[in-house]
Amino acid sequence: MNGADTAFVLISAALVMLMTPGLAFFYGGMVRVKSALNMLMMSFVSLGIVTVLWVLYGYSLAFGDDIGGGLLGDFGHVGLKGIRPETLTGGKEGIPVLAFALFQLMFAVITPALMSGALADRVRFSAWCLFITLWVSLVYFPVAHWVWQADGWLFKLKVIDFAGGTAVHINAGVGALAALLVVGKRIGFRKDPMRPHSLPLVMLGAGLLWFGWFGFNAGSALAANGTAATMALNTQVATGAAMLGWLAYERVRHGAFTTLGAASGAVAGLVAITPSGAAVNAFGAILIGLVAGTVCSWAVGLKFRLGYDDSLDVIGVHLVGGVIGTLLVGVLAVDGVGGATQLGRQAAGAFSVMAYSFAVSWLLAKLVDRVVGFRATEDDEIAGLDRAFHAETAYDHSAVGGTTALRGAPAPDRRPEDPLPDHGPGNQPDNKKVDA
């Protein structure tokens, strides 16, 4: 066992695990206050569901011996059967397979969590849990096998996806698009303001994602070596460039540099460099970041032109950013890797994953909707999903809510089941005043 590489992969796995709570904060701050906890839970629950599925059969389907055609692994490692602490990857020197399995588990956890932002404010929590159970089993595990297992058909086609442009971001982005087309739009979409309730929470989440992404990208080298160093540097460079690109476009288009734009631009850069960072130099990373920041900033507005309700811009950032990063490998890869042939391979990888993920995700969303009902009731959606599904609220307004408390009189006692005043930012139409 190579102790240094093993330690590096274990630390990287912990960093990737931190990305899921970071994503929860990022998305949680972007929704209205009445459904903030629900948004946190839609990401956080993936840590439980996918972890159990990964041990039961997910690792085996993704990284087991191919059962034919490079499409899926076998069931030889169900329950991680046959994998002992001393079982190593590689030949005479490597890392424990258990460390690799842990690292890849964290990728499997965050991928369905990414989709949750597209469906914010309007789905039943139990239905969401059922959907991601089916989705990782029938979409993520097979696609991970295609891309990263030596027998996978995209791996053998020599598609370059170092850390998840296709398997994670394109997969999640197009899956989210399919699901939201089944679920439908939020009540008040394009009519009521739906502003983020806590931009500091958004920035905190973006910072945690940025931090964890070094494990996500550099850790994919599976060794503490020059490739990991290249990937880490390019991750930082592309992310910074993408943030600047997003802010510049935003300033020209909308006249302001927003904190939400800075956070979203950073995430767009992280997404775009994920598949390509090990194949490009630092100058290429700058170009990838600038393209991703600018194009993704433009792409988030497509939902208003095309009429789909992507609540938190999952499609504009993850699908578009993933496609940009995957295709630009063929343009910017160094050491003779780039070129028309590689660009064709990258396009085949990106669009085959898009087609498969969209079709299966749409069918699964339809199935969940028919069997248990995917959409929350109108009353629950209007009142907020926190009370309806979690019997909690993100913030306790009992000491400050209501006009009598602000005029000096003691706030009235409230039972836990009584509704709290909803004075969250973005929950009032622009032409109405909040009674303060």
C-alpha cells in the first residue's frame, strides 16, 4: 500500500463529502424562507440514501466486471463482497479498494443532490427520496460505469472526463430538466418575486463547494502526484476566471455586480474545469473559466424565454457548464491530445449521456408522479414546505414577528402548530409593502 496516496485519497473523500452540506447551504440560501429547511434536506438526505445503496449494489454496478457492451457492472461486489482491507488497486503498489470506493461514493452522493435545486419549493419530500433512489440506481450507476470503468464504452472510446463533467454535471443537469418538465412550474412563476432569502448563506455554501472541489478534482488523480497538482491549480484558476466572466456579463447586461452572480460564476467555473482540468494548461483553464462564466450567466435566462421553471439554475450552470468543459477538452487539451478527433469523442460522450439521462429521468419522474404523486399540494406549496414535511421552520420569528412586538408589547404566545408570519425576502410581491 502506498501510504501517501492512500492518505491523499481519504482526505479528498472527506472534502467531497463536505460539498453536499455546502451545496445544501448554497441552495438553501437561494430559496424563499418558507421552504429553506426543505431545500437543505433535499440535498442532505442524499448522504443517507445513496450511501446505503452504494454498499448494497451501487459500487458493484458502477465498478464491477462488465456484463457486456460496456454498459453496466455485474453483481460480484454486492455488499462490497470480496473487497478486503488489504485489497489494493493497481499492481504491487496502490491504494485500498475501500478507499477508492469511499471516494467514488461521495461523487454518487452529490450528483442527485445537484438536481434538487431545479425542483425547489414544489415537490413532496417522500417522493423526492423515492425518485433519487431510482435515479442513482438506473441512471447514475450505469453512466459512472460507462465513463470511469476500464470496460465502460465511453472509457474505451477515449472520452476524457477526469472528474465528472458527463457522469456528474451533464447527467444531473439533464436529469433535472426531465424531472421539472414532469413536475411543472412553481405557483407564481414569472409573476411573484422569488428572491433568495439569505445571500450570506449562498456565499457560505459557494465557499464550501469551492473548498471541497479541490478534493473532487485533484483527488480524482487517486495519487499525490503531478496530475493532482495540475488539477488543483487549474481548478482555482478556472473558478476565479469564471467568477470574473459572470460578473462582467452581469454588469454589462444588468448594470450591477451581484453576490449571487459571484457565487454562481464560481460554481460554473468549478463545473466546467471538472472534466478538462488535467488535460489543459493554466492558460487553457483561464479560457475555460471565462467561457463558462459568461455563457452560463447568459444561459440561466433561458428559462424565462423557453418557459421551464428551473428554480435555482441547475440547467444553466451544471448542464451548460458541463457541456462547455467536456467539449473544450477537444479544443484546448495539450500534449497532442486535442483536435477534431478528440472533439468528436467528447461530443459523443456528452450527448449520449444527455440522451440516456433525459429519457430515463423523465420516465422515472412520471412513474413517481403516477405512483405516489411528485408534486406538493397547492396549499403546502403556498404555505411553505418546511411546516408541511418537516414540522419545523428555519428561523424562529416568535420573539420579533408581528406588529405588537415591534411596538413594545410582548409577543403573543404561539403553539408549535400555529403558522408563523412569513416576512422572508422575496416572499412579497414588489408592489406590496411588508407590514413591519
